[in-house]
Amino acid sequence: MTAFSIHPIGILQCNLQKLEETPKNYDGSEHSGTIEVYPQFLAGLEGIRRGDTIVVLFWLDRADRNVLRVHPRGDKSKPKRGVFSTRSPVRPNPIAVSELFVEDIHDNVLTVRGLDILDSTPVIDIKKKLYSGKIRNNSPAGEMPR
Amino acid sequence: MTAFSIHPIGILQCNLQKLEETPKNYDGSEHSGTIEVYPQFLAGLEGIRRGDTIVVLFWLDRADRNVLRVHPRGDKSKPKRGVFSTRSPVRPNPIAVSELFVEDIHDNVLTVRGLDILDSTPVIDIKKKLYSGKIRNNSPAGEMPR
């Protein structure tokens, strides 16, 4: 089968060293850290500002790629289900999608809040958050898209 | 630099053949199509049901990987900005993140609505949608997570 090749665009640094201490999801996490974007990709950051919420894709380099069924949220009291119906880090292509708040940005380094990702995890993409019409209407003014 | 290898887990079939006819985002798109998940990944789908909203990651195999600045939404009247501050398909690792409504599921084939992706695009991951606390409180009962 065809394979595609991914090159990291940067790397995460934070104080999350163990899976047991890592929040299950970005939602509600107050953990901060920094994303160092490699200098050759610096131009891609133009337009990202402090206070933005960005979508960050990580390559979970320590996740098992050969598991297709898991206990939801690691809770063994619940029956296993398919990884594609969960947000488990374990999956054939171990990519995480996080929404992170930009606390600061200087050159190629972003300080972000909301981490549910281990220290030293490669970053493979950053996107603008897409606000749907419905969500936008319910959001406080501070979260309006520009 | 280290590279990671991605293997498609499935493929999209839909009637979007040209970029000019393709919606800019999933939000508001009424285009339907089918995702055929390859048989060896079938167990990963267990738990996905008709009526769910799923997060689907696509590998945009026809996107330019060497561009770092673009006109937002292709609008040349607007100044260029960094691809990481947009949702342009053009980016170093051309991965799209779409939220799609599951109209139907039979074995390894999902019928999905909300497409902004070209026909024959490889699928690389499927996840449960994460509903934040705030959004959950504002959502109609039909959109509550299970």
C-alpha cells in the first residue's frame, strides 16, 4: 500500500513526562508549554497572534500503531471499542488534534495552553480554528474569529 | 530530519472532481460521499453509529507541500499570510481535518455528509468528535456526546 512521508515542522516542550499525569484531552487542560517551529517554516506562522486558538496536529511518536480496539479513556470497566470511535492516542496513524490557546508568540516559538500531549512530541501541522456558524453565535465576543 | 510514515486506512469517494467546485470548508457543505475503510482496519470502526459526527483526517495528495504563504481562501485581494494561520490545503504536511455527519454505516463503508475534499483522497484517521463543556451546554440534545 502507498505510504506518505511526514516531516515534523516543530517540537513541543512541556512538563508532561508521564502518560498517567497527562490530561485525557485538551478540553479543560490548563497545562502550558512551548512549540518551537523549525526556522525553515517560520514564514508559515505569519498571522498567528497572541489570544488566538489554533488547531495543532501532533505525531504521537510513543503510541502503539498496531491496536484497533481499546477501553474508552483507558477505563477497563467499559467494554473495548474501535479506536476510530475514540480519541485514544493508540491508532494506525497516531496523530493527535488539539485546540490550544496562544498565550504568546515570539519569532518561531509559541507558548500554548491546553496541553494533553507528552513533552518532546513532534508537531506536524498548525491550522486556524474553524468556527461553525452555530458555535460562533454562542461564543463570547472574545472568541469571535477575526 | 526524521520522517514518519503514514499508511492510508481508507479512501473517499464523492462527486467533487475539481477544486473550484469544492467547498472551502466542511462547515455548511451539504456534499455527501462514502469512505471505504480498508478491511484490515474494520475492527477500528466498532462504536461508530449513524447520526454521529466524526472527525476525519485526510491526506491531501494533490496539494503543494512547498508553499508557506497564501492568499486567505484564495482571495487575491487579501494579502498573503502564513499557511499555519489558515486552513489552506497547501502546507508542508497536507492533512485536512473535517467534521462529518455519518448518514449511514455498513460494515467498512461510511456514508458521510459535509465534504470539502476531492474524490479519491486517502483517509488517514477517524476520531470521535470532542465536545467541549461550553459547547455541550449550548448544543441541542441530539448533539450530546454518548
